[in-house]
Amino acid sequence: MAASIEAIIFDMDGVLCATDFEKRLALLAAELGIAVDVIEREIFNSGFEDDADMGKLSAADYVAGIGDRLGVAVSAEVWLKARIAAMTPDPGMLDLARDLAGHVATVMLTNNGHLLAEHMAEAFPDVLSLFGERALFSARLGMGKQQPATYPALARRFGWRVDRMLLIDDSETYVAAAREAGTVGHLFRGIDGLRAELGGLGL
């Protein structure tokens, strides 16, 4: 059966790597002397992190804003250290992405801000070796995976057909947005289920 997919979009957190958000919060709380619930409320549940993910804050403004919101001195190094410590690359998924790159175009698309984008060589070097300039960040695109318009924008950028793109993501919201745009969406729950889906698509 001929493959119906010409491009695969890989999510990062939850697909190419496991990310332990609770561990990240605990490390930040210990380092900054701020309660976990305060960090979660002021940074991650306030809309501030969402603004950073959409590119509304430079890396420097993001770090400064964290300090302002928490009322303590925060460095990029401390924030990145906790982010990186919470990430565990998935060797099986990285190998699968590498194998698929020999058959179809591949990109990585993550909803993340400029700070992480600027430090991927330290945070997740396998992503850069696999995807190079096709390691894409919502902050740099100015749009995210929750927006259906993101998928035709990617299709135009790379010359793909939107209905022949496949998004692999662990978020129901993002998969639904891709499907609304006409892109094929796979809700990732493990490599075995993904392999079955790929087989059904002729990959």
C-alpha cells in the first residue's frame, strides 16, 4: 500500500521525551524557596507561560517576568536546569523518527518559548541532530498547535498538502485542532499504538 502521508509532525514533550512537570515544579520550588502552588499559579496557570509560548516575550523578558511575578531573583540557568532535569529522551521514539525520516519529511513542533528554543543544544541535542532547522517552536512561528491555522501554515511553508500531514501528539486538544484543519492526527499513548497507526497509513 502506498503511503498517504508525505510529512510527519512530532510533538516533543510526551512523545520524543517524557516530561515530569511535577519534578520540574519541585526543583524550582527548592531552588527558589517558593511554594509549588505559587509557581504553578503565577507562571503556568496565569496565561504568562502561554504568552511566552506564543512568542510574545523574548527569552530575557520571560526570565525577568518570572522574577517579577514570583518576587525573587531568577536566572535563566536555574529555570533551564529544572526544565532539562524533568526531560527524559525516549530512545525508541527517537529511533522511529530517525527511521521515518528516510521515507517522509519530518519536523518537530513544540509549544514552547524562546528561552528553550535558544538552548536546545543543551536541553535536547538529539532533536537538533534529527530535525535541524525543522525543529520548530510556537514562539518562533507566532502560533501554536491548538490553532487549526497552524497546519495549513506549515503546509504552505514546506510545500506539503495539509491532508497528507500527520501530527503525532499526546494532547487531545492539539490533535483535534490538526484534524479540524484537515491534517491526520494521532493521539499518542505509546509507541506500539503509533506503529499500528503508521502501518495502517502505509508507513
